[in-house]
Amino acid sequence: MQNTDSKKDSSGINTATRLAGLLGHPVGHSVSPYLQNFLAEKYGINMVYLGFDIEEGKLEDAVKGGLAMNAIGFNVTVPYKKDVMEYLAGVDAIAEKIGAVNTLKLEPDGYHGYNTDMPGFGRALDYAGIDVKDRCVVMIGAGGAANAVLCSLLEKGAKNVLLLNRTVEKAEALAERFRSDYPDSRIYTGSLDGTEKSYPGAMDDISKDKWIAIQCTSVGMSPKTDETPINDDSFYDRLDAAFDIIFNPEETMFLKKAREHGAKVSNGLGMLMFQGIRSFEIWNSLDVSDDIADELLSGMREEVKKNTVKKGGKPKRKFSFIVNDPKKKHSGKNTQKYT
Ligand code: ATR
């Protein structure tokens, strides 16, 4: 749905401007408004993208509000990626498989849900020059983000995936959801601490080749930047490439150790960028070029730095709206903020 015919006026916005936005709670530090408005500007699309902090219990109202206002689409983030599915006219097969929707696109019968984290991760791997086809991959973490990552690895033809998680039952449940759909790949599970089948023994059992590691837990995220889910040097010795879905800090302890052991490394900013690019492509039926992606990525790096909380300081907020809950009128939490 391109909307290039009615150009924005000098303020950047006119009555033909279409709305898009992010639905989440919280959304204060999101880079998505920067990302989407950058792309809209580059491709001459008359749309504006805002962050909407949707309080608990208000998600259905938010989706209905979008419909009423003919909003072109939304991104959906934590904690609504599963819950939003019940308010949609349709959900595509990949999003159904992953069990999470992060993109809504307006169609004549309502919003349809997609998952762009999965192709976004795949494109970020390509961008980083990490090829998982026929390779052995160790994934650390089995939470929400791990679903899209595992699906992408399997789609790309990873041969063996060893899924390590603090809670092994969760790793096993995740593996089980995908095993029958990808019979050519083997998905093994194990723990992080060696109490169950674990690394590096399990890695050696499966293959003595070098491995690619994907870090999908929240461990090492700012401000706890000196933590890593795996400390053991023998683990890092086995890697020739490592990807961390965290992008703040730019280099987690996990990536630092992997790099110091000679692996090619990439952080998660590319994944964030490509999931946003894919959403923009879905809304506007176009393909974003590599040159624009390069330019966008450097802008995003700066944006993340600006939004990072410094000691004693507050992050700069951009385009963030808070949907109010009238029941909390006297709690001091219902102040409407347009920043
Ligand atoms: P997300 O949506 O970002 O994936 P999540 O669903 O809460 O977030 O999942 C967080 C992941 O980080 C999980 O794999 C979690 O392990 P558990 O399944 O055992 O909870 C992992 N994780 C969080 N804190 C951890 C820690 N201190 N050590 C190891 N793993 C941790």
C-alpha cells in the first residue's frame, strides 16, 4: 500500500499522512520510530510512525483504534506479541508456527499478523556474512526471541542445532515444536551448567567441526554487561562465528570472548533493523536496498547511544504516546505524554 502521491507539507505531515506505530509496554527506548520514519523519508512514503505505550488491558482498544483511524499497520512488541493474535483477521503461517506476531498490516477485512523477527534474523545473518547452511549451530536461550531464531536457522538449512537453556524443559519444548517440520535437521537440547547433557561434550558427540553460536538470552544486556551465559573457554574454542541478539552494549561479554577466540562476531542491531525493514516492506509493497540498510544501520547505532541511560541522566524520548487508563486517574500514572 504505497502512499507517495500526496507529499507531506513543510511540517512533514498533512491530512493524507498515514499512521503506523509500535504497540508495546514499555516502548520508551525503542529505535523503531527512528527506523521507520527514516525509511518513509528515504522512499517518499507519506506515513508517520509513533510509539504507543499501551497499558495492560488496553490492547484490543488499541487495535480497534487503529482500524477506526485507518492506520496502515503496527509493530507489536513485548508483552503483546502473543496476545494480539486474538484481535486479528488473519495470521500468516510463519507467525502461527513461531507463536508470535510482531507486524500488523491493514487489509479490507482487518489487520493481518506477520512475524518479521524470523526473516529479520535471517537477513541479519546474511548481512554479517554468517552462513548456517549444513552447519552445526549452538543456540543459547529458549525464550520468546529464540522461537524466531530457531525457525530461521532451520529454514536456512542448519544441519544440527544444539539448544542450550538454563531450564532444559523449555529448550526441549521449543525443539519439539519444530522437529517434525524440519526432518532434515537434528535439534538437540541441553543445559548451560553441565548437570544434563551439555556442552562441550554434547557438541563433540554431534560433530567435531567448528560451530556457530547464537546467544538469545537477556544475559549480558546493559547494565549487567560483565555477565555471559557461558564462561568456559573450551566452549568459545569451538566457535568460528557468534551472533548475539543483544545490541546494547554493542559488544557483550559473550561476543568479546568469542571474538578473542577468533570467531567472526555480530550483535543484534542488524536483526532489529531487518525486522523493521521487513515490516516497512510489507506495509508499502517495496524492497529496501542494501545501500539504504547500510545508511540506516549507522543512524541506528547513533540513536541507540543517545537513548542509552547514562548515570544520573534520562534517555531522550522520541514520539512516545501513553494510552491512559481512566481508572488510574488519581494514581499519578495517567498523565498523557507526547514526547
Ligand atoms: P525474550 O523474549 O527476550 O527471549 P524471555 O522469553 O524472558 O525473553 O527469555 C529469556 C531467556 O533468557 C530464557 O532462555 C531464559 O532462560 P530460562 O528459560 O531458564 O528462564 C534466559 N535467561 C534469563 N536470565 C538468565 C540467566 N541469569 N542465566 C541464564 N539464562 C537466563
